[in-house]
Amino acid sequence: MSPPPSSPVTIRDVAQAAGVHVSTVSRALNPDKRALISEEVLRVVEEAAQRLGYRPNRAASALRTGRTHTIGVLVPDITNPVFPPILQGIEASAAARGYFVFVTNVMDHALARPVVERMLAQQVDGLVMAIATRDDPLVDFLKKAGMHTVLVNRADESGRLPAVVSDDRLAMKLAVDHLASLGHRRIAHLAGPQNVPTGVARRQGVEQALRDRGLELACVAECESYSREAGRKAMAQLLAQNDRPEAVVCCNDLVALGAYDLLRAQGLRVPQDISITGHNDMPLVDMVDPPLTTIRLPHRELGWRAAEMLFDEIEGKALSASTVVLRPELVVRASTRQRVPR
């Protein structure tokens, strides 16, 4: 017969091994209260806990404190290179506070409500969401449920929830101004999905930047998603309209790469025939042929700030549902060039 399993190590066992009171161990192992304990006592308690193989009982802790020290993160496409650095920022903030992060990929927004309900059932302390759509009923659901939630990358246009985003309109202005400075006048746009805030804001940014220069949008094609395949399809639609544009502002880098694919298949060259700009400065776009002129965003900072705002909400420090807007920057590479008259 195998021996019976040993009993789990308790906080009292750690206290006895460290020669301190149980309450001291409790504070030492609690990220929110460890600052109350001296460095020497912390070291003794941590060494005893490690030696005994102590593992905190999260369920019991949650019953005592009303917190599970977990947060949920919802992203729309984990394969999109934009999201890993955002997740890194979130996890860095969470780790510093002793929180664990649950990440869920929600490619179909119809599944968002069931996913959120599962998160609520798991009693997460809060959510960071990168999946908000325009007039999203999920926002109302979360408000009514009383769940601490911060949006990242996409803001709620009505301001019902706090958010951390990049300045989409400024990003498009930087791209348009760059192309105009190269002499381009027929500038087109491959727009993002118009059911999400980023798609609308970037299209508006392109249109406003052109108006500011006395120009009109040459043509526009809407992408069904932020993907390379969607970029190929939209570029084909765009080329089927009227005269060929001199330059194209793409809603993101994956869409720009799809535009590259379509143009190459039709025997057109970037930038000799058409200048192309992207948005995001995702990894490796400096390695494609030609290297992509794009808009760089502080993705890791987006995630870190969103998590910090969430923890302020959880700890009752937030004053209002504010939106933090971070500044993008233009990165000029070889996919744009001075316009050569035809």
C-alpha cells in the first residue's frame, strides 16, 4: 500500500518554523501588507515557507478578503503581433502586485458575453478588455454587474468605462502629412472595420488630415478585419475604383502587407508605383521588401497603464472613468517615396 498523502502545509506550520506569530506570516505573504514587515522578518518567513513547500490557499484567502488576486484579459486575436507587448505590460503590472492574469482569445464577439460571465463566475477582481465594439452592449452589462473594467487599445465612445488608447486621429494625420510632403495628392485609405472604434477613428483621421490640406480622399475600401487577407481583398476593391491612387494609408500593418501581396500579384511595385503606409510598427515590418513606413505605438505602455488604472479601480483610488491617450510616432522606411509625375 502507498502511504497516505501528507497534509498540506499551513500558515501555522510556517509561523512555527519561522518562530513568529501567525499574523506576521499572514502579512509577510500578503503583497498588500508585506511593506509592514521588516526585511529581516520577511526573509525568515519566506525561507521557512519555501523550505516547507507552503502554497497559499487562494480560495480561503478570497473568502477572507473578497479578492482572488486574479484579473481577466480579453483580446480579439492573439495571433495579431500587436497584442503580445500589450499583454507583457499588463502582466508586468500584475506581477508587481502579486496578481495572476487569465488571458482569453475572443475572435468572435458573439462569444464575448459568455466569456465574461465565465470570468465573473471565476470571481476575477477585474477585467482589461481589448475587444470593445461601437455601442457595445457588453459595456452596459459590465457596468450593471459592478465589475471593475478598463478598456485598452479601443475606447468606449460614450466614456462609460476608463480606457487607455493611442491617438488614432493623430496617427493618420502623421501618415497623410508624410505622404503629402512627398508630393502625393491622390491618397486612398484601406479602412479598418467600421464596427470598432479604431476603424472609425482612423478613417476620420485620414479624412480630416486631407481636408486640412485642401485634398479629398481619392478612394476608400473597408477591411472586414485587421488581417492580411482582408488587406488583399480591400486593395483589390480599391484598385477597381476609378484612377489608381498615388499612395495608400492602411489601417494597420497586416492590412498593409495584404496590400503588398495584391500589388505584387498585379505587377505593381511599392513604392515606385504606389506608396504604402501602415499602423502599429509590429515586429519584422522593417524586414519586409520594401521595409514598411508605419506608425509606432507604445504597446507595452498601453498594457501597463491599463492594468495600473484597473488596480486603482480595484483599490478604490480611481476618481472617474477617464481615457488616457498616448502619442504615436511616424517611422519612415522605404515603402514611401517622392511622387514621380506619370
